[in-house]
Amino acid sequence: MLGKELAMTGKIAHAAERKGFELALNGVMKRAQGNRNEGYVEVINAIEKVLGDGWPPQAYENLRTAFGSDGKWSQYFDRLLERADLQYLKGLVMAFGFEGGFTGFRQTRRNAEKYGCGIPWIILFDPTSACNLHCTGCWASEYSRTLNLSFEDMDRLVTEGKELGIHAYVMTGGEPLVRKKDIVRLAEKHSDCGFMLFTNGTLVDQTFCDDMKRCRNIVLSMSIEGNRDATDLRRGDGTFDKVMAAMDLLRENGLVYGTSICYTRANCEAVTSDEFLDFLIDKGVSFSWYFHFMPIGMDTGMELVPTVEQREYMYHRIREIRGFEGGKPIFCMDFQNDGEFVSGCIAGGKYYCHINPNGDVEPCVFIHYSSANIHDKPLLECLQQPLFKAYQEGQPFNENLLQPCPMLENPEKLKEMVIRTGAKSTDMMEPESCDHLCTKCSHYAEEWGERAEKLKNSGEPAIRAYRFLPESTDMNRRQRSLL
């Protein structure tokens, strides 16, 4: 009885907090439409009240300075408010911001303490391995193309995830829009969750745009490799034009969208050039995720892996693009080079994990080893699997946070964890031994290690995101001791 009463009290408190946040958001959006610079500063003031000393005081001052004038980021949000369907935009903020980033993240940290394991803030999962394209270097190509998570599987996953505080979900594939009807059904049922879809964009149509506007908790990130020739070379003839048509349709409907870019030895300069970024901004792209090419799979070598010189270029270029001054009015994140902002590797349940279309719970979309499956165990037990605990014990895998990954930059760490925990390859087609994978990466790891050490000692400023982590967990205390 007491447990039910506490649960009810918690629901009432959450509802009241949500209502207060929603009313404040309405006020801020209304104010921003009238006097936008003042409205943006009010948002920053509200964030400071919520996060308190989670960020250093100077971070708030920098934001107030940036948004208090007609600078790049003010123009960025001006354009967002002008182009976006405001009810859709509000829905995204409530789902990803309030439910996922604020109350959900807070709950995952409490449950991490309670259950003695990492509870991710975000779960990536693959509704299907099926795809209408077959792109070179896609991690999903390592799975069979006939696997699917049923709607019941996905519904149970999200239901169990919400009980742990997880309200942010990313869908990969395969091509998730092969399962459009089930995705919309899932988003409708779990309206308190945000769903981001990494998609090739070729299956976007008006009906799906209508569904997105109605649900208000789905956002797309479309894959693109650069210009028409580069995109079509990797993804097939005509793909670039289909992606452009999808962007135009999303923009006409006032929907927020971004891009997902895999940078390789062949395209990293092109996909970060002024011309390409201006092109994306003109198309209405609001954000872009940059992913370092990973040499996954028995038939994948190191030929497309960026050189250490190119990777250093990416390190500097992304920071230039998103700087408070200069750069471009588009938000960019480089998952391999931004380790210094998130205290190294975020996988293995620390902040995220991946569930493939067979139900295997993997540390990362690029690490295809596991000893737990959602068809056999509840989500919580899957998160408590030995490989995940080994990840959390070892994070960060290198005291230099520019070497975050246990595969690409610290291959001996991944090999040791997989062997020690008995995790098995989850590749349904041609299992790749951990020894084979890590041997491929060893020379690169050594080369990048030398370059990363020079960057670490170069004196470039960085905001260490470990400041956001609660002091109470042993894992985070270990992280701080290394920093």
C-alpha cells in the first residue's frame, strides 16, 4: 500500500512539474516572438535555475552574452521560430527536453544508484534490419536483412525503459521508416518520450509528415555523404535527389530536421566545407551529427578510416563551426572527437546503449558483442550484463578524453572486456572475432594516441561534461580522479 501511495505521489509531483514547465515554455515562446533576444535570455535564466551549479557560472554568462545580441545563435533560433510549426517545436522540447533531458535524466541517475549499474539516458534500437538501400560501411549491413523487433517488443522496451527514467529513444536500422506505421503507433502511445530516427530519407512522404505534426515527438536525422556524387556513390544513384525532396517536404510542413554524416578518408573536408554547410543551412537543416567511419565487419578494412591528420582537422573544424562567434548557424556534434565534453565513451549503459533487430543489447552501435537479449530478459537485467558492468568499471578508457573508444583508440581494452565477460559476437552473417577487429585498429590507435596527447596539451579550452555528473556514484568518482 505504501509503495502505491509513494508512486501516486510521484506521479502527481511529476504532473505538476510538467505543467509548470509547459506554462513557462509557453511564456518564453510568446516573449521570444515579440522580443527574441530578451526571450532567449529568459530561457538561459530558467536553465540556470534548474541546473544550478551543474554548469560553471561562466557558461551561463557566455550564453547570455551570445543570445543577448544579434549574433549567430540568436539568428539560429530566430530562423527556427520562423520556420517551425510552433506546436510541433513545443512538443519536441517537452518530450526531449523536459521528459528526457530534465526529469528523465534525473531519474536514470537515481536508478543507477539503486540498481548498481549504468542506466542509459538514451537507448538506440533497430526496429528492423530491412532497408531499401545497401550503403558501404553501414554497421547494419553486418546483420541479416530479415530481422525485426515486433511492435510488442518495442512497446515493452519503451515501457520498461520509462520505468527506469529513459524517455529518449533513437531508432536506427536497417531503415526505420520501413516500419512507419508501427513507429507512429509507438510515438502516439508513448507521448511522454522523444523519438529520433536516423533515416536515409527516401521514404518520407506527406502522410508521414502529417503523423509527425500530430505526434509532436518524432524528429528525423537524414544520412548524407556530401554532394550528389558522393552520396550516390555510397548510397545508390538518385538517392541524393530523394533526400533533397524529403528535406523540402519537411521544411514545407514546418518540421525540424537534421543530418547524419559519416566522415571518411574520402569526404571529411568536403562535408565540413563552408559551401556544404551553407547548402545545408539553406535547405533548413538545424543540426548535424558527424560520425567517424568505423572498420566493422570481416570484409571492412582501414581504407576509409580518416588519417590522423584528417581527424585532427575535424577536431578543430567542428569547434570552429559551432563557436559562439564565427562558424555557421547550425549545431554540430562529432561523436568521436567530443569525448572531452562527455567524459569519454558514453556507451555500455553509461549514457546510451544499442539494441539490434535481433534483440541483442550491445554496448554501442559499433560494438557487436553481447550476452543479453530482450527476448530472454527484462531490460534492467540486460543492462546488468557483465560486459556492460565491465564498460562502466573501465570508463573512461583513457585519461586523455580525446581517446574515448575501447575499440578504435584503446583496442586492448575492448578485447580484454569481451574475453573476460564471455560476450559473443552478435553478427548474424559472419561473426567477427574481437581479436580480428581490435588488431585492425591497433596501428591507428598508436598513431592517434600521439596526436591526441599533443592536442590535450595544446591548451585549447574545453568544458568537461563530467561536471554535470552526480558526485555520488563510484563510477563518476573514478572518472574525476583521472581528470
